[in-house]
Amino acid sequence: MGIGWRDFVSDHWYCSKPSYLHAQLPHEWFSWDEPTNHHNHNLPVYPCWSPVYNWISKQKKKSQSDRLSFQHIFYVFLLLINPYPYMQTYTKQLNSIRWGIIGCGNVTEVKSGPAYQQTDGFELVAVMRRDLDKARDYAERHKVPRFYNDANALINCKEVDAVYIATPPDSHLDYALQVARAGKPCCIEKPMARNYKECLQIYNAFDAAKIPLFIAYYRRTLPRFLKIKEWLDSGKIGIVRHLSWVLSQPPNALDLSQVSNWRTDVEVAPGGYFDDLASHGLDLFHFLLGEVKEASRFFKNQQGLYTAPDAVSGSWVYQSGVTGSGNWNFGGSSNEDRVEIVGNEGKISFSVFQEAPVLLETNKGRQDITIDHPKHIQSGHVEAMQKHLMENNFIHPSTGKTALHTSWIMDKILGKI
């Protein structure tokens, strides 16, 4: 019937509007004895059997024509076979969403963590790290009330409404499936998982449960790249013909030391730095130019410094017919990050990672604009999640569905599918 998680919980989750469940089921189900005003979200904790039983019992007193309708029988069936999604405990006034973070490492210190605290309607109430002392330290410094060294404890904490997974990608699948089973919205750090197969498992779990799933491809919400999308959508360079990206970096000190690094461990990140860095750009290009129809590749470990590949070359074609190419080398002599989108009336040049102006060149002249990133670079991404969860008619630009396609592109380039 296309009934979604947000519909069941409310049209605006954590707001004053009545929930889909309230609107569709008899009000008697939401009280032990007397009917409850369906605008009251201060619901008690209760097992599903008693409210169903009470309401069915009252039906016996009504006329035959008022007895169970097919629709009511259908909802009783839903409750009995899988009551958990409808029995979530929302005991406080539903005007905020309480987040927990699994993996409060470096990325959460400035890039993402503070955004969950500073976004209206969001709270950061719990963090988890395998090292309990480090979890405690993070919680104390960021004034987070709860900390754990057990992910399962955080996921199933009744004070946590939604979960942000910020661990290395080899643990994303396990944690994400636990969050899906707990019936809670989730944001996962990019890449979504180690490969397309794992991403598909995650996507299917959340899609089947109709629970929101977001992936932290935050460049889709940064003003710098939204300006590029505006230029493309308004036809500033005419019909787009081709996109090219060159990303080159010399090996860093950690690479040369050959000390263990999850980003270049083929078991954790099968594509190495390609997984960690190229995923950002390929997802951004998906956002700017649409879905990819086909992709081909060549990849190699040229330096032998670690187990993952350090040189990748790929080409692809979008559904629109636009062609694309990319070269990613992590054994070069200097840092280079150059993207060009060429149209029949001009081109746009920019960097995915470097602080550089965005440049528009057409037969009408040249325009370059410097647009700084926010201090907390994921703030736009987090604010968009708040709008998706708490406002009508807003869809976050980076969801499980969009990230699944990005994972498919990456695996095609790496020759896995």
C-alpha cells in the first residue's frame, strides 16, 4: 500500500500533526480505557495486545454494520505480525529527534558531530566507541549525556530516536541492519558499505521497513556545488557533452611507513583511497548529471605500499548520453584535483576537495566565484535530514537509494560487477 515509516509515525515526525497511525486506526487503540485525542503524542508504553483487544471488545456492542471493516482487519494483521515499528516509545512531546553516534572518531569532532547539536529539532544524546575511555572523553568535551562502548546498547537505547554510523565501512552493514531492526532512521558515513552487494542489503532492509536512510554524501548540500548545479540546470554551458576528473596525490607518511591504515586495507576498503575519496566526486556527479548507464575501468596497485589499488582509471556514460572519465592516482608527484564539465556553449571547472573558485567560461565571458564551505561541513546535510524528517514535501538529496547507485558506479569501475 506504499505506507511509509514517516506516514506511520507522523506527517511531520516529531511535530504537532496527528500520525498516520492515529488517523487510520480507531482512537480507542491509543488508550487503556477511554478514547484519546489523536493530536496527543504523549503516548504511554504498552503492548499491542491490550489496545487491540479493548477495541475489538467494544465492537461487540455496536450494530452489525459498524463491526470490523476490511481495512481495520488489515491493520490488526499488521500489528500482530510485526508490532515493533508501531510500538515505538515516544513518551516526551515529539518536537525533537534524539540522535546517537556510533564511532565518535575524527570525522565527528568538527565535520559532523556539532551539526547534530546545532540543528533546530535535533539533539545529540549518546555516542559510542569501542574504547570506553575515548567515548567518555568525547561525551564530556561535547557535553553529550550518554556514552557506550557497545553499539547494540546505543541502538536499542529508548532515549535514542535515530542513529548516525560513523565507523569504517567494513562495519556499516552489521550496524545498519541492527538499526533497521530497531526501527530507527539512520545516517551512514560514506561510502555506504564496502561494495554494492552490501549496500543493496542495507537499502533493502530500510526500504522494506519504510524507515528513512541517509548517506553522508554532504557535497550535495554544499553551496559551492549547488551553484554549479544551478549553472547546469539553467543551461549556462548549453548541452552538456562530457565530464572529466583528475585526482592525483603523492603517497603520504602513513603510506610510506606501511603502518596499518583501514583506508588502504583491501579487507576494509576494497578500493583503497578510491573508495574514500572518489566516492565523493562520483556521487556529486550523479547529483549534477543524473544516473550512469554503463561504466568500464582499469585499476592496479603500482607502488606495493598497501593491499588496495592505488591507481584507477574509468570511463562511463550517463543515461542522458553525457560521457565521463576519471583518473585517480595516489602515487603521483603532486596534488591535483581538477574537474571539467564541457558543454556545447562553454565549460565549468572546479575541484572536488581543494579550496578553489568555481569557474564558468562561455562565449559571453569568464566568471569565477569563491564560495567557502561552512565550519561544520556536514551542517547542510544534517539540516536537510531535519527537513526530510520533520517537514512535508522535502526529500533529502542523499538517501540510501542515491548512494546505492553511487556504489554501483564504483563497483563497475573496480570491475566487481
